[in-house]
Amino acid sequence: MLTTSADDADLFEALKSGANGYLLKNLEPNELFDYLAGLGRGEAPLSRELSARVLREFANQAAALDERAAADLPGGPPAPELTAREREILVLVSDGQSYKTSWGALNLSESTIKYHMGEILHRLHLKNREQVVAYARRSGLAREP
């Protein structure tokens, strides 16, 4: 991506959206050509300054995950990054309800329930429904079977 924005939000959104690199338009022509040549060799065109921001963000996210894992004790509060609707769905699914029965209870379509489950997985950095259920039980949102 070639842009004038050095804003962190724009940088991270571009990378999350699949950009292979992120270059600012204020580059000298020779620098731009060097980055483009590197792209042809499979390198990610990213300035040292922007690379440092990306690495700092990864470190911050890793630290936040470590803090959350340490605080993720039974009876603890639900993750603040979940919406009220996502917590409702988390409870229903963790109580053993299928997507189909969950959508009936909440007057939502099955595809909407699946969308929210995808958001829950993303926000909690989990991989599958079983991990969601385990999380809900550890955090006190769902009963043990």
C-alpha cells in the first residue's frame, strides 16, 4: 500500500486487510524503487519506523493476552471486549445449544449467530467452539455439565 497516512490505525487496518507492505508517499524515489525491488524478492516493504510500530503492537497484544490468561480464573468477569449480544450467544452455545436453537431463542438468523461466534473467536483469540465453551466455564458464564 502506498499512502500519505502514517496513522497506526490505518497501518494496522491495511495489514489486517492483506497488504503486503505499507509505504509512505514521502519516500525518496530511490527508496521507493528499493522497496519495490524487495517486494519482487518476497520482502515486505515496510520502513524501519513502521516495522518498529508493528513489533511494538505485537508485543503489547502478547502482554495483554498474558494478563488476560493470568486473570482468567473461574468466576471472573466476562471479557470486556465482548458485546452484550456476544455474551448472550456465548452462554447459549456454552450451555449446549446448537446454532439453530440459539437463533430461535434470540430471534436471530442462524447465519447471524455464526457471525457472532466468529467475532467471539476472534476477540478472545480462540480457535474453535470447544475453546469457547471452556472459556465460558472458566469465566463463570456457563455451568459445568
